[in-house]
Amino acid sequence: MHPTGIGVRTLRHRYNLAFIAILCLFLSSATALFAISRTLEEANRHKILLLHVGSEPQSLDPQLGIGETEHQIIDALMDGLVENDEYDQAKVVPGLADHWDHNDDYSVWTFHIRENAKWSNGDPVTAQDFVDSYRRILTASLGAVYCDALFIIKGAKDYYDQKLTDFSQVGVHAEDPHTLKIDLIGPTPYFLSAILHTSWFPVHMPTILKFGRMDERDTKWTLPGNYVGTGPFILKTWRQNDVIEVVRNPLYWDAATVKLNGINFYSIENSDTAERAFEAGQLHKTLDVPLDRIPYYRREHPERIRISPYLADYFYRLNTNRKPLDNPKVRLALNLAVNREEIVTNISRAKQPPETGLVPPGMAGYEPLNIIHYDPERARQLLAEAGYPNGKGFPKFNILINTHEAHRVIAEAIQQMWKQELNIDVGIENQEWKVYLQSQTSMNYDIIRGGWIGDFMDPVTFLVLWTTGNGNNDTGWSNPTYDQLIDKAAHTGDPQKRFDILHDAERLFLSEPAVVCIYWYTR
């Protein structure tokens, strides 16, 4: 998923810890100080968590939301088949399914839906709800960016490509009201981790059809009073660019463990404003810290700030459809002219490791590649080979960022590095989150600030997005050999052989990178 800020993590899921223990600072992005009316004391009395989440969400439809802000809120409103353990994010525990089983090679999975699972309007949750939901997200006219997450289901891609018109031939079936069977294209031992993503969550089809067509976007079904979910909370209020309030769902299957009565999700674009709200006792938690304040908190209030490794990366996408970024030598030169150590030591200052490959450390059994480094001499050589000796004749282009002071500071540093090492001029442009996302998906940019939070605990989550036609690629880069390697890995059962194939794909991408690697996130 897409992070809005400089170091973030989507919260999952149960909200059953003592909420006052969440009094800490986190790193991410975010309405205005005056809009936060509840004090901590009042919120504590009413058991309301005051949480700063980031930019205004684009959509609360679990099949259409693409940013970490959306996913945090959707996680409060919706449950999936499984969820993360609240104490161990690497562990998967039952959600709407109370148990499951699979065949010997992990290519066929059967989920058993809880008898007491209900939608927030009282309807029972059934296996058919999942079948109908998966048909919706795989309908091309919906335009769901994350539809390709479901392409591991047999026949799913053919249905999306309209090569298959009968959805009953797709590998997802309701065996009975409480039994869901999913046939995959090959061995997928990481499948439980994959379905944690909101694209696999069910949606309440009668409600969607009440307000429009199945494939119609941005209808009124996601508004307060209309939203029907399966999660621990119900959507109460949505004031644009201000706050989203959710309240406890009495029909939630695990309602007895939910200790909060509600959560207020505040959108605050400015990190200084978010920090002031936190210090003024108007937030339990902020997902944003001004870069120049991180050393202060680490030194004076280490108990208030948490920094730990995180499966996510921060990079710039390159529009390979535009000259001279269509030249692999230019793209590699831009990478080699970036001093990542300087950025993480003196600018971001949150212990982020410099990004030397696509897949961050922490994937069990998968060794991160150490390929992209600061090498200005080689960068100048590559630029000259591409026809721009000492930057001569290189056109001016812009780095596009979403509005956030930290993104601007990092962009200014890279702007200076490219000028110093390559003698090329780069401008910086910023856009509000929703406009920025539109610029990215329409590829209306030269270079754009990007990032990726791993959707599940497997390296392919960082690699599949660069395949041809992937909804999150947004660079124009395409390589048939790369596509073949990713597909080959999907059909390889031996874990080590599969990782070897994925390493080959990663090396291929980094030899002609469609991104500028910057750092791996911390949280």
C-alpha cells in the first residue's frame, strides 16, 4: 500500500489493548489544531481514542482505498477472513473465519466462516459474500488498483481480462453458507498473510447495489448512515478534511474484547500542527513528527517515540515514457548520484537503512540485495554515455511530492545532489494527497515521490507491482523477462528455488531501475 509520510505503519486490528497505552509518537503524515475539540481527559472518560492518521482518505471502500490512511480506517470498519495478532504482527489469527485448512502444496484453501459473524446491519456474513465481493473487485470496469492481488486465484486474471465471462469458473466457491473454497494458480504458503490486505475483505453487496451499480465508484454507500461493515466499529461521522468518527459495533463477532467505545481519526496535513496537538494533550497518538524534532524526542522523551524496523520502502518513481527517463543509463545514473547515508543521517534521522535493493530486510529466508550505492563517478559516466556529458543538454524536470514538509526537505537534498554530481537542474512541485494520487495513476509527472508498505510477509509483495500492467506500477516500465520470472516464481513450490527466481527478477529490475531507491522505512 502507499504511505503518505516518511515512516508509517497501518494499525491492525482488534483495538482491545488499554487505549491509554497508545500515548506515544509514531512516524507518518496528517486537519487543523483547532478542529480537535476533545481533550485527552474527556476522551479517556468516554474511552475514545484520538488518533492522527494522515491525509484525508480518498475512499473507505476496501476494494478502492490505496493509501495507509484509508487502510487504517477501513481496518476499524471491516474484518477479513484473518487478521494480524495484536502482539505479533508476523502472526496471523482467525478473523471472520474461525479456522481453515489447505491441501499439501498450499494451492487449495478452505475457510470456515464463523456462525456468529454478522454485518453491522444484522445480516449474517456468508461465504457467498466473499464470492460476490471477489467478482466485484475482479470486474475491470470498477478500476480497482489492487485487483491484481487476487490474480493468484485460478481464472481471476482471465476473468478480469474478459477472456472468461462465467465467474463460476473462477477458483472461488461457496461450498455452503459458512464454507469458502479458494483454488490458487500454484503453491502459495504465504496465502494467509496475503489475505490480510483490505482487497480481500468482503463488501455488503445489497448496500452497494442500493446506491448504484456494482462497478460504480464513489457512491453514497461509504457515507455515515449507509456504511455496512464487519469490523469492530461503525462509521458515525465524516467531516471532510477534519475528522472521521467511528463508534463501537455491538454486533461485532468479537465485541466482548473491544475496550474502546470509539476512535476519532484526524486528518492533519502539517506535521508541526500534529505535534502541537499532541503536546497540547489533544491526541493520544500522532503518526507524524517534524524531522527536526526527532532528535529531541529520542534524547529527552524516548518513552514517547517508537522507532523500529519496518517492511516498507521510500523511493521516487520515474516516468519511463518521458525522455530522457526512458534511457536505463539515465535512470541508473540518478540512483548512483544520491547519497543515501547523508539523507538518513542528517535529514530523516529515524534510523532508516539506506535502500540498496527493492526488498527490505526482515523477510525470513530472503537475503536483501546490496546493489544500489552512492557512486557519483559512475553516475557521471553513465550520464555521458546516455548523451549528456556533465549534464549538457539534459532537460529540466520536476520532482512531484505530496504536501508534507519532510518530503520537501528530502527532495531539496536530492535536488542539490543531482546538481552537484550530475550538473542537472530539477524543480520541486507539491500537490494535495488526492491530486497527487491522480497525478501518479495518470502518470502526469516526471519523477514522483513514492513508497510501498509490504501487504504481506513475502518478498513478492515488493516485486509484483513492477510487472507489466500492475495497478501500482505507474512508471511505464515493462520487461517481459521480468514478468516471466515473477510468473515462474508463482508456480514454484520449493521455497529456496522460488526465492532464487525472485532474486533474479530483483537484479534485473535494479539493472534498469524505474525508481530511485532512497531508504527503507522505520516505524
